[in-house]
Amino acid sequence: MSVIVFTVIVLLGSYFAGLLGSLTGLGGGFIVIPLLTLVLHVNIHYAIGASLVSVIATSSGAAAAYVKEGITNIRIGMFLEIATTAGAFTGAILAIYIPAQYIAVLFGGILLVSAVMSFRQLAERTVNQQSYLARKLKLGGNYPVNHEIVEYGVTNVAGGFATMILAGVISGLLGIGSGALKVIAMDGVMRIPFKVSTTTSNFMIGVTAAASAVVYLQRGYIHPAIAMPVVIGVLLGALSGSKILVRAASSGWIRKIFAIVITLIAIQMIYNGITGKI
């Protein structure tokens, strides 16, 4: 395969990854890594390195639009980034010593968890009560819905923080931003509305990925020829996705399509990992 063909395939695939990552809050790595490893046969450690850079691009591209629209809860994001950054640095160090096939199987498992999460409840919900810790940290907020401002509270801050540590470790291991676990922590554990959880996840994943990327960069696993088209494609896709989500009344249909796609990818990744084809 020529360099030009390789670059075009990576660029187009990365655009699609950035678009889905922005719409779902799960990060573009869920598409970038399978594209590089399964289709283009890139070593998984180099794929993870490029994916981490793409996650930073996704966060940068989408987060600005969401913050401008007043959907992202910056205070929650900054607080939970303490947990995810510490976990990401730990996971990145561990990933260097774990064989590629085990990482592939773990990646496939996380994809399946993300698919299940995408199929779960689709309606926005808000809670009015605030836990003691949430009140002290002033984590509650509001966001616009159909030209109206909806107030929401936050609960179970400690449980969300613990889940974020795990999300950070997974991010460092797999280079995916671990947006699925971040959304689970905020939407399912802390009872933050889904749209706020998704946009805040986009805001956070860049910082989490940056902590992991330092380790991969030192190990030489971030190759410019791979990372550059990934960054450009993902950034453009993330900007497109952010415009769609801001105007969308519901993101349920997007998550259903995404769940089907990543389920198929997960099965292929687990199979290749078990058979040693990665």
C-alpha cells in the first residue's frame, strides 16, 4: 500500500471516528484503533499512540463548541479530571508491559460494555436533590433545552470519582479516552443528565489522553506519519459532530447505530486477540 493511499484511508476513517466520538462522548479511539490494527495492520501500540493524539483532538474540537453553548459542566470536569489523570498515567505505564493480544481482548470487552451502554435508557433525566459533597463543591448546574434553562443536581460524588479512576486506567491502557466509563460515571452514578455527561466527557478526555500520551511519546509509539492524518480527520469530524449534537433534540438514534458498529468491531478485536493475529 502506498503512503498516499494509507494517508487517505486513515484521514477518512478518522473523520468518521471524530464524528461519532463527538456525538456520543466516547472518543474517536473506538474507531481509530480497529481501523489501524484490523484494516491497516499497524502495531497496536502505535495505534494506541495515534489514538491518544486523536482523543486530544476530539476533545479540543468538540469541547469548545459545547462550552460556548453552556452545556458542559466545567466545574465537574475539572474535579473529575484529578481522578482520570492519575489513572491514565498508571494505565499507560502498565500498557507498555502487557502483550498486544491481551490489550486487544480487553479493548474488545470495553467496546461491548460501550455498546450495552449505548442501548440503555435514551431519555434525558434530571435530579433536583444534591448530595452533601456536591453542595460543598458546587457541582450542580444548568443547561439549555429548547430555549429553556433546566436545573439539575448531582449525587454520589464519591462513587463517580472512583469510577473515574478506573476510566483513567482504561484510557491509559487502550488509548481510547474511556468516554464510555466517564459517561457511565456521570450519567449512571452521579445522575447528571445525559447530554451534560456526554459534553463534559468530551471536555475531559483530552486531559486524560494527554497524561497517557506522555508515556507513549517517551517510548516512541507516537509516529508522525500515522498520528498526523488521524489528528486532522478526527478534529474535522469532532467539529462536525459538535454542531449536530447542539441542535439535536435526541441522540438516541445515533447511539443505536454506534452500538451496532462497535459490537461488530468488538467481536473482531476479541477474535484476533485470542487467535494472536494482533
